[in-house]
Amino acid sequence: MKKRLVTVSTLGALLALAAVGCSADDSAKKLDGWAKNVCDAARDPISQSRAALADTGNVKDGESPVDLQKRLSTDLAALATTNQQLADAVDKAGVPKIDNGAKVQQDAVNELKQVAQGYLDAQKKLDGLTNADQAKFADGLRSVGDQVQRLSQVSTGALATLQSGDLGDAIKKQPGCKAAGAGAPAADPSGSANPSSGANPSGSASPSGSASPGGNGAPSSGAPSSGAPDQGAGSASPSKS
């Protein structure tokens, strides 16, 4: 009888271990599925965000203040759209199977939406700048750049929360989030931009000034940005000539 009890006890322990193993595997699969849903949807926004950030750093010979203003405005609009798309991707993926999953998800969604609105506000501010006065235009670009730098930090922070622990490990496996690269509105979903174009009084763009509405807008794996999605923020330092 004693021998039988030992056997039953051992069998019970083995079954318990097997149950734990299956639970762990199932949990990992669910996290991988969640990460895949997010990263597949984030692939294009990440790419578009990086393109917009890179463009804010372009210096174009002979570009007039008016054209510079329009180009940067388009970039800010793109960053607003991509951050909203990242928020939607996280929202639609549902609650991740981690501790405080609902809070982690909702916090990330809310912050990315706030960043998207912030970029729209920055775009509106940029569009309202007067480009007839070089000094005022440079000051305005600097102010917009400071605003965007703050937005990029929020975006990076929102995505960084999703990249920790088991959830972060699951995200790192996904090609869609790897597209952002380490240190890149996701992921580190983030990139960095240090725009260096400005308008001189002669009406052409001069590298002596710098417009920096760039920052992190893309999620990244392995970092964000990241955001990032990531998400390395640009700074505004248009010089006055």
C-alpha cells in the first residue's frame, strides 16, 4: 500500500508539472499571437513614420521658406497619422495576457492618441508661422521643434512599456516591429531626426538654420523608439541670419 501511495503521489507531481508546462506554452503562444497582430498592423506606419522623420532632416538647396513650411507640415501630418495607426493597432489586438495587461494596453493606446493629437497641434502651429520675417520664422521653428521633441519622448515611452518582459520578447520576434530597428512611433517603435534646413532672408533654404519638428514616431523592437513607435529626438535650432 505504501508503495502504491508513493507511485500515485509521483504521478500527481508529474501531471502538475505537465500542466504548468502546457500553461506556459499556451501563454507564450497567446503573447506571440498578440505581438503578431500588433506588428503586422504597425509595419506600414513604422515605415511611413521613419520616412517622415527622415524628410524633416533633409536640406534642399534653393527651397523657399514657403516650400519648407509646407514640406514640414506634411511631415507632421504623417507623424500624426502614423501614431494614430499605432494606437489603433494596439487597441485592436486586445488585452495582452500579462499582469495588468488591460492597463498596459490602454495606457499605450491613450498616450499614442495624445501624441497623434499633439502632432496635429504642432502642424497647426507651424502652418500659422509667418515666413516673411526670418527671425520670427526661426523662433517659430525652434518652438515647434521643442514641442515635437516632447511628443517623441511620450511616444517612445508609450511603446517602451510594451517592450518589457515576456511581451517585449514576443514583440522582438516579429518582422513587422523589427522593421523599426533598434533605436528607431514603435517599437524602439522610433527614429530620430535632426533636420537642418532653414529659411534665409533671400528666400531660399539655408543649412545655417535648422528646423527640427522631428522626433520618434515609430515602434521598435529591441530598444522603443516605437513608436516606435523608439520612437533620438530631434531638436530645433534654427539660426537667425
